[in-house]
Amino acid sequence: MLLRARRGGVTAAGRAVVSPHERSRITRRAVATAMRYLSTIVGCACLLLAAICIAIACQVFI
């Protein structure tokens, strides 16, 4: 069955045959992509917060 999954096997219901190993690899890839985008968003939010803090500090001390 694993060989059929690699060659694009299809069940009687028309769904692709995917091995459990392949399914977990797809899930890990999706989680890694989500974490990459989330880390980018969090990094931009931190830079924005730092810019706001510097702007407030400039107004207070100047």
C-alpha cells in the first residue's frame, strides 16, 4: 500500500492513498510555515513597539 501511495494510488471513494508517515510530514511542514509567518508578524510588532517607545521618549526628554 505504501508503494501505491507514492505512485498516486486512489481508493474506491476517490481519495488519494496517503501513508501515515507522509501525512505527519505534511502536518509538520504546515506547522513550520505557520511558525515562520507568525515569527515574522511578531518581529514586526516588536519593531513597531520599539519605534513607538522611542518616539514617546523623544517627546518626553526633548
